[in-house]
Amino acid sequence: MEGKTVTFSHVVLKGSAYEVGKQQGEAIKAFPEFAAYCRSGKGAFSAEAFGKVTAAFNRYCPGINEELQGFADALGAPVEEIVYYAATWLRAGHCSHVAALPAITADHHVLVGRSYEFGDTMDDMMLYTTAIEGKYAHIGFSSLLFGRNEGMNDQGLSVTMSTGGIPVGNAPGLRPAVQDGVHFWALVRTLLEQCATVDEALELIATIPACGNPNLIITDRGEHAALVELYGPHSAVKRIDSTSVESYVCSTNHFTLPGMEEYTGPVMPNSPVRYQTIQRYIEQTAPKVSVETLKTLLTTGYPNGLCCHYYEEFFGTLHSMIFDLTAGQIEIGFGSPAANGWHTIDFRTEAAQYQIQLPQEHADASFWK
């Protein structure tokens, strides 16, 4: 088994939206090639179209325009050149996630497990703790710096995601935009910064146009969880709480809710295998599901678990997370948890860097088709 070493960063940002954006811009200036990419959105919109996009961001992602302005000012660039606008108003990874309520957990805590798979050459490898004035603080990995792949906020709400469909062309997980709208990374961040409960999150989702195909699991420490499957304007929701017969929800890379199957398209054979693996782990250990249960699930290699090392095929585990919403802390495996172990992170954890080993393997053909 070959491998390589990469660096993950945990960045702590505090202040106004503009100040937080400027902090990121000042840091990025040390990496000229990446800074050039960040300002590569020039010409993506006409002046009229850019005005419409910024107006939409003000409505659906309040504060992000100020953050991007601070970022642009630090780089000495016009804000319309920042690529986040062009990339967001229209990349996604392969992931698995599950939420378990206290009825089936050993310590009666609300637990959420998530595995994020993608290619290491296309990932930020940045964990952010972000506390912007007037918004809920949150912890999560970034996409294009300003978006979030998942996260937990200081109110005890978590949002995790996976894509509900197969790869298209050379962009793993990406499907053509269904309608004008925002990609999942903007939606996830908005939910984390504005919502304290599942009810609030579902109400907000109904007002935001999604252009992609994410599966979201939204969970709060008040013992509520919801699986939300979106395909542009089409959606379905499954809710559970302390009174439900079912005490967990899970998702991989296909739609499962009634009315959504027709939008999935061809399903990668590994997706139902991972889905069934999650079900087996949860059902065999309930009512004693624990953090250790989820660590075993996330650390064990596919098909008996969720961990994969197929980075060159854009299906390598880049991070694994276990949110204990009751305790307000996260267990994080940077890179493959099978090769690198776990770290406990909460809102008091300081900025740091982590040297991580990424084992390199190749999937059997049956993994894909």
C-alpha cells in the first residue's frame, strides 16, 4: 500500500463578517497560486447578473457578501473576481452519514456520524471554527473556503450531507444544475449560522433555492432529526424524534424517500452497500449505540465499514466526524481514521495543523459498476 503525507489546518475565525473575510484573504496571500484561483471568477457574470447574485446572497446567505468583500480587499481584487460567486450560484463529494437519537444510544446522547470521501487534490483540507458577530458559531470543514461541507453550531444543531446521485464527467458527485440557486456548501453554512433547531432549519430550507442534489441530515440536541433529499425544486423529508418508532436516519449517495427515486438516476453499487452497512451497525448495537460504535463503523474498511482509500478515484476518506450534540464536542479523524486516529474538538480548541497519512489503494471494478 502506497501513501503520502498531507497537512490539514484547523483555523479559528472571529469578528465581523468583513473582518473574518479579510483575515482569510491575508492568509491566502502567502499562497500566490491559490490566491490567483480564488480571484479567477472574472467575467463569470455581467454587471446586471452579478447584482442579482449578490442580492440573492444577501437574501439566502446573509453576511457572505461582506465576508467576500473583506477577502477581496485583502487580495487587492474587485469582489466580482472572487470565484466563490461563480462556483456557488449554480462540486460535491461521496459521503455517508447517520443520526442516532437517545432511545438507541448507550449514554442517551444525540450522536451523528459522518464520513466524507473525495479526491485529496480537490479539497480545502481546512477545518474552521467560525464565530461571526450576529450569527451562531459553528465548526465544520470548508469548501472553497467560504462554504461548509457539514458542521455543528454552538446551539447543538448539526448538518451533514451526501450527494444523491452518480458522478458526471470529470467532476465526481456533480450533476448539472437543476435550477438557478445555491450549491450545498452555501446552504449548509446558512443553516448552521441561522438555525438552532430542526424545525427552524426545515423552515429556512423551504425558502432557499437549491440547484443541486444533496441529501441532508439535520439533527438537534433536543432529540429531533430529519433526512432531507433535494433535487432542485423537488424534495422529500423524513422526520424522527423521541416519540418515533424509528430512532435513526442515514443516507449515502442515492435517494431513498418516496417520490425521490426517479431523480436518482443510475446508482453506484457501493452506495446501497454502504447504506446497508450503516443499518447493520446501528441495528445490531441498538440500544447501545456509542461513540465507539460509530468509530468502528467509520474506521473499518469498505465493504464492512465506510473507510475508503481510493483518493485517485475521488473516493478517499478525507475526514470522518462524530458529533455528540448533547456534550457539544466532535471526534474528528483527519484523512483516513484507520491510518491517523481521532482528535477531540470543541469550541474551545485552538488553531492547529495536523500531518496526516493518506494510504493509496484502488477500488475493485465492482465498486463502481
